[in-house]
Amino acid sequence: MSIQDMAHGIIREYLKLHDYTEAYEAFEREAIHRGIPKLFSKRLEMLEAVGITAQFREEFEKKKRGVPHLETSLEVLIKSYKEASASEEKEVAQARRIRRKRSQGIHRTIEETATSQPEAPQLETLLSKYQPSEGSGELISPHSIVSIKDHIAANGGFPLFKSVLFGTKRQATIPDTWYQSLFCLSLSPKTKPKKTSFSVLHPKSWAIHQREGGPCGVIAVIQARAAKYLFHGAKPRVLASATLIQALTIGLQNLAAEDVPVPFIEAVLSAIYDTLELVLKWSPTGRAYLVVPATHRAFARDLLQQLSSVAPSDTVARQQLLGDIHGRLGLARIVEEIDDFEVITASSPAEIHGILSSLFYQFYAITAFPSSFIPALVVSVILTRTLREIAATDFDSSNNGSHGPSTGLSSDSLFTNMNNASMELVNLFIHGKAVAGTHDGVVTCDGFTLKGIDTPTDVGLLSIYEYYNYLTIGDNLKWGVLCPCFVLFNEAHYTSLFPIDKAAMDTISTGLADRMFGSRKEVDVIYSDSLDDQSEAVRLTLTLEGPVTCKREEDGIRDKSFVNQLIYTLFGTSIVSISWNGAEPYL
């Protein structure tokens, strides 16, 4: 962060803190006129951006001890500004030590790396696998691109929008913790392993990383859906843009060409495509509506040329360019700053493919900048299903607040009071309909109509509430799934479980379809938690033989590991043993 950026941020915070409303609004207008970016929306984000969160905590501890201290975070910022200004005068290199970070949920790191630019033959070899023109242009649609505000106003209105997303019991906003892209740790020189060879045993090369609690439900579905492209031999449906690959190797992240996680990028984009195609199938309008920042219009076509013109050693120039790229990608908040988003219409899977193949969308989806991508994807899926259809058709008649004690699985909105995805939102991503039930079809209970899953899904769901016998997961969401990759729900967190390779997938698929493992089989599965540090793969070995059933706590299962408990609801009697291969079981 430059001294100027810090000064602008402090001015904004000072005016807001002292309620100088008119002055603040005047400053904002002038900043927009002069093209001064608003890098942060909260004071805490600035503290972390300049690396003084620890200093603020130290001042807080001083306050508790009753010793002299700085009273407010704004004072800490001003002190840091003075120190940075003085240091900058003495040594220009001070700028290299400044880091920009958002909170745990929204980080942006601008760092100096010593990685040299890749050799031309190495890069050409990598790029030869891809069509140079694939995804190199801007977002294009044969339909008009409209503001999200106009789209919502014409399709149910804002009261319905807020009701469907947030209900009446919580703040009508998508939390900060949701603001990230679908990236893996090998996309950053700071977090990538020394050798980034793609392997199921190296999660940093394929696992979506979650920075903070919140979007785990959405991430777990995309991760489970991506597994078939990563490990089970499915051909990617969306290819990585050649320009994106070049940008990751020249200036943007300075990755070596062989370290660009192309399988991950294409698997995640393909999983997004599958999700949108699925929801399009159930869309009453026959169209998908993809939400993107309005800044896509300003995303430079000559991005690669800009990146290649900046030497890795020129830290200041790289910081400026990264800031420019970030500004054009957009980090507006989708509810509070709704004017900063637009809706692109796609009336066919081919048009969805075209949008997902664009350079802008791929940057937006997977680069490890702070990003509004996950909230935008969530709203895209919601608008495609349509607000009216979700409210009138998907939500249960039981969602009226009069039913019995809640298990946390049923709500009148797509976000829970704990800022997690509700079961309706997870089912919307898995099945294409925002139903609360996990059973097959529709059932009636005490006069209530409870909607469930009416067709087999491509990925499944296992829930701790089935283990406790609070609900039933039907065949469509468990034994009848098209691919045995599962989202796991444990009270307040979603993770994923999938076969380690195609052979294991085929063995499990056959056993589940037959509801029987006729002879003893030994298969490996991978457990993935997006909140984990992902330093090593969590590999479980299942020994299976006999009939496939659902075994619960009441059936005498006393395993302390919730992962094992969920596996028992999937395989039941057929389980001979579960081995964690020396790792400590997750409790």
C-alpha cells in the first residue's frame, strides 16, 4: 500500500468516525472524479493491509493493563502513517515491506518475489496445449447486459430479493467472509509448495482454499463436482485461457510455467459450468443470469502486454499494476454496492461456456485476489432459478416459523443466522432447486408439504443429522448419485469426500448401485476440508464387503470421528474397517 493510499484511507475513516457526512460525501465524489480507488470498506481491513493488526492488539492489551495506550484503531493508523512517511524519506526500499491484506476472509497480498520470468521455450511448450484465442476476449453476450438493480426490479423486486436471501431474522447482507474467489494455494508464490507437481496427495495443487468460515457449503459442492475432472478422468468442459496462463507466469504471480495449476483451474471452471447448466435446466425462463462486476468493461485487452513489460524486480511498478488489475476485477459488495454489478444473460449452455471461457471471468473466478466472486456466483444461481420460483415453489410450506424445534436444516432464506449457506442454498447448488429436504420427492407430515430431491444428482450429500436419525437422505442424494463424490455436513461446516481415482470411483459406484459389495473391496477416498491448511492429503482406506445400508448412532455405532459417522450412513453394514493411514481422525 502506498503512503497516498494510506492517507486517503485515513481521511475517509476520520470523516466517518466524526460523522462529517457532507465532507465525506464530497471527498468520495472528488475521489471518484480523480480516479482514487476505495481500497477498503472497514477500518480493520486497513489495519491488516499495513500489517499493524498486532500493534493494535498490543494497544488493546495496554488498555486492559491500565497503562498509556492509543485509544482507537484510527490513532494506530495515523501513527503507522507517520512512521511509514518518515521511513519512506530515509529509505525508498521501505515500500517493499508493506503488505496489503484483507481480513482472514478477504486477503490480498502484494509481495516481492525473486522468481525469474519463465524461459520462452518452457512457456511455449505449455501454451501449445491450448488454443491461443480461447477465452482471450472480453465478456460477450448476444443479449443486452443490464444492471443487477434493473434485473431484480423487473423480476420480483428488492423486498423479495432480500427476503429470499436473508429472511427476516438476520442482517440483509452477505458477510465479508464470503468475499473470495475459488483459488488454490499453489496459485500464490507465497503458499505454493516447493514442488507444485499436480497430485491427489498434494492438496495445495487442487483443493479450493477457504480463508474464513462462511462459504463452505458452496465451496464443498464445487470441490466435490471438480473431483471428477481432477481425478476420475472426466474431460474438462472449460479450458483455461492461454492469456490467463501467461499472466500467471509473467508479472501477476511469477509462477514457473510448469507450476501453473491448469488441472485445478479447468476443473473448477468446469464445476461452475456444471452448476450453472444444472440450474439452467430448472430455470422457468430458460435463461441463466451471470452476475459480474461492471468493471469487466474496463478490463484491458492488452493485459498480457502490460504484465510482460514489468520486470519482476520492479516492485513499485508491479504493485501499481496489480492494484490496477485488482481495481478492474472489482471488490464491491454485492448488496451494499449493487450499482457496481451487472447481469449477463445466457440462453444456452454454449453461451454459458463462452462467458466462462472469457479472460475476465477466469481472472475473476480463480485468481487469489480479494474477490466478490463467490457472492456473485451465489446470486447468479439464485437469479437463474428466479426469486419467484424459489419463494413460491422451492421453499417448504413448513417454513412459516410454526413448526417444531429447528435442526438448523430448514429456514425461510438461503443464508442462515450464522452466516452459513442454508440447506436450501446447498441443495440449489447440488440439485438446481432450493428445497430444504434431503429425502426423495415430496412427503406430507402433519399437514406440511416437505419438498425433497426428485431426481438423482451428480454429486451427493451426507449429513450428521441422518446419523442422529433426525432426517433421511434419499437415494437420489446418496446411493443413486451419478458420481460418488459427496458433500459432508457436520452441524455448522461443509466439507467433501471423494474416491482417490477412477478405479476407486468405479468400485464404489458399482457397490452403491447394487447396494452390495459381493466380495471384499479395499478403496481409498480423500477427505477435503477447505478451511484446513491442506499441507497433506487426508487419505482414508475403506474395506467394504456385504450389503450397503445406512447405520446410525441408534444402530450401535459409537465412532467418535464425525467423518467415520457419515461414512457409516453411506456404506453401513458393508464396512469392515476404516483406516486413516496413520493420521489423527477428525473428531
